[in-house]
Amino acid sequence: KNKEDILMSKQKHSIVKASKKSISSMILSILMLLSVIPLHSSTIFAESTKKTVMNGTENISKNDSIWFGIRGKDLTDAGSEIQWRVLDTNTNIGEDGLFLLSEKLIGKTPFHNPSFPTPPSRRWQGSDAQKWCKDFSGENGNEDFKSLTAQELAAIKPTTESNPKDIAPDAPLHPVKEYALNGDKVFFLSVGEAGTYFQKDDERIADDGKNPEKWWLRSPYKTLPIRVMIVKENGGIYRAKMREELSVRPAFNLDKEKVLFTSPAKDVKKGMVAEEGKLKAVEDTDTTEWKLTLKDDSRNGFNLDTGDGKKVTIAGNTLTIPYKNATTGTNEYISAVVEKNGSITHYGRLKAVENSNTDKNGEVTVQLPDNFDKLYLINKQLNGDKKTDYSSKKVEVKIPTKHKITVIDGTTDKITAAEGEQVRVTAIQKENKVFDKWEANGIQLTEEQKTLIEITFTMPDKPVTLTAKFKDKPAQPQDKVTISFDKNGGTGDMVSVQHAKDTNYTLPACSFTAPVNQEFDIWEINNDRKNPGEEIFVTGDTVVKALWKDKPAQPQDKVTISFDKNGGT
């Protein structure tokens, strides 16, 4: 072995010894801590905060993985999704972002193998290795090699190392800055990063789906001018000649601000169909494999269509929401997101928007869940398992304010309503009164509506008071019946009487002339006998018949008859 190999071996041995001591100390500390912590599950295990749909990337952890991109046509396993390991929840230069490294090896390249007469160089800038990364990302426009969409590329932060001396060792012939990253989006790990993010050699082992292979780092070997650092098949860090064609394990820094949602790599969102507008509650998940929904600036025209008199309306707990300028096509949808305290609680796919003629503008309905803060609409492309989705910005939907409805001397089918809702009110009938009109405050009724006992109106954006007014009931014309008089053999006439039906009638004195030797006795009505002055209850035409009786014998005048004896004795 040469001196450099012996030195590297000693350093590796020292690191291993130090690592063993550190691990032993850590285990001892954990055991001591557990001995004083009460063994309650609520103390040791925190409730899961990872959900099937989450805002941004804040719940993604180190060593989780993200599926991002699809291998280009000229790469190994072309068309397959690419898995990336989260090396850090900050970028490799300490900025806000996620530092990601491909889980598998992707393709091969020499580090630098220029055509004659250009001499090979170990510098990163201008190398074949850098070109491979730009071809892979799509920056060079190589469609057969490109593995990232325009939206995915836009979500990668360009990385510039402001302290190249700390990253690349001094090397002859070229300034140190030419070994450092300068606006690079996709790049190889440095030797320092390979040591920082992987504590043991076997953690660096990578394969292309078959056997472990060597893979490039971006740092030059310190002394030999045509050597660049690599990771060997066993995970150890070593060196290789620049012209060798070795495997590639690219890395990049993800811009967290470009990520709208995180969800499990085995996609759940496409199945979260909001039937009749009813959103699905998001659930807990223990996955460590994620996919992203990226903000797509090309969809920024998507918005609510609330101009020209159109409004968001509510009926009960169901909103009808007009929208405009949706991106249409395959896998394009309008979806809704509900949040509570900044976290997503419900999600639902409301409508497929495939036809640009009929679906670009339209409306969707959403059933509001209980206990939430905000509702958003998004125009989203859902691409399935392990594939990146793309979305418009979240468009907040303001829930229409419900105003109070007060009805005096009447009833209403709802006590509060938002602008645009239909409200039905009915006057309550009062005894001996008749409905007159409605008096309204907060709404303008038509002349016809004012006179109807039951009306339906459209709620304005303010409270409404309606008062039912009544007036006295007018005397109703009663039905008349005829009361006629039957002289029953007498003479003369008594005029028939028109009298109110279903009322009492007082019988009059008889004014008929009785038959010879007879006199008036009593009135007869339907076989019932009544004297004059008594009342009868008449329900229909009635005949009052006079009954007669014989006059009593009158006492005769007396005369005296005397006898004259005319001389006799």
C-alpha cells in the first residue's frame, strides 16, 4: 500500500473506534433516561402528526424518502419512478430546504473525458459529470435524457457554495471555486458530504437494482491530478481516474416553498372522491415514503368566478362555488381542502375537468364539515402512485355569512340564512282576524308578495324582519231560510219571513181569521207545538201551521114567560 492508503486506513480505524465509543455512551445515556421516565405510553410515544394529506413538507423527516421524477429514455430502467433519500431537512449548505440523494444508482458517466486536445480536468464546473446532471434535470434540453418535468426542475433550489475552500481541497492548476457548486441544481455529493450524512461505510452502498457499484463524488483527490473521489462497492471512500465510466447517484436541494402538499407515495388522493360534495377526513399514516404536490405557476389563472353577479351560495351546509380558468385534460380535477389551525383535516376530489369547452369554467358543490377554519379550492393534476402531482395555488372560499331571520306572527323554515338562500315564511292565522299584508325590514317585497300568506324570498346579505299584519274579520252574509205560515182552514194572510239559517226565530201572534165557531189554539212546527212568543231554531225552510179549536158554548140571555089567566081562576 502507498502512504495515502495507509493514512486513509488509519483514519478510518480511528473513526470506527470513536464511533463505537460514541454509540456505547449514547446507549448508556438512553438507558439511564428510561430508568427515570414513568412507563406510560403517553409519555414515551407522541401522537402521530403525519397525515395522508399534509401542507408543505414540515412533517417529512430525515431518512424518509420522496418519489420525484421519472427516468429518461436513455437511462437504466427508463420510465420508472425515482426514489430519493432525505439526507437532511436543510440544504447541504445550511439553507431552508430538503437535501435529497437518489436511493438507487442512475446511469453512468466519466467524470471528465474531453476530446483531444482538451486536457482532462478534475474541476466540477464544465465537467462531463456536471453535464450529465444538467442533461438529467432537463436544463440542457436533452429530451431523451431528461428525467424531471419543468415543474419539478423549478422546485429545485440552485446551489452555490460560498465557502469552496471548506468543501473542495486545494488542487493544482485550477482555482478552488471551479471545484465548487455555482448555481447547480443537480450535482454529486462531495467527499465531505459523503462522510457527514453516512456514518458507516455500509450505509453508502448503492446499486442499480442488481449489484452494488462504484459511484462518483464531485471532490478531486487531493494530490494525484487525474483522480476524483468515489464511493466503492463496499461503501468505502476512495478515488478513481476521471475517464472511468462509473455509476451516478445524483443529489439536489428541494425548495420547500414550491411544495403545496405531501402525501403517501402510494397515492390516496385520487381515491378521495367527494361524493355529492362530501369531503373525506384525512387519516393518520406511518409511511416514510412520500410523493409531492408542487405549485404550478401555469395554473395561477384558476380562481373563483364571482363577477357579473355570480356568488358563492349556501343552502344548509352545502356550498355552490363558481370557478373559472381551470386547466383541463387527462387527470385534471377540481378539489377542495379544509383546514383547522393550519392543518388539513379534509380533502376531496370534486370534479374531473377534461373538456376545455365545458369544464374550464363551471361550478362545484361542497358539503361543509363541522369545526373548521378555512376552505380552499385547487385545480390539480393527479398522476398516481409515486408520481409528482401539480396544482394551482390554494384559492380560499369565503363562507357566506348567515344572517338572522325574525318573523313576527308567522313561521319560517330557517332562523338564519346566507345571501342567496331561499327562505319560506308563513303567517299564523288569528281568530276573528284575516291576514292583511307583510311589513318587511331588510328586504324589498313585491306588491304581490306583500298580500300572500306564504311567501318565498331570496335572502339578502343582511338580517331580515317580517311582520304579519291582520285586520278584523268582516261580517259574513248568512244564508237565509223561508218561514211560511199555514192558515189551516182559516182565512186571511200572514206574510212569509226570510230569516237567517241556523238561528232562533220568535213565533209571532196568529193574525189569521179562525174558521166559524173556532179560534186559534197554538202553532205547530214539524209536529212540535209552540205558543206565540216562543223561539224555534231554524235550519231550513220551515212551515208554521195554525191549529184551531172550537169556541166554548156562550151562556144565553134569559126572558120571563108569564101566564095571563084571562078571567080564569
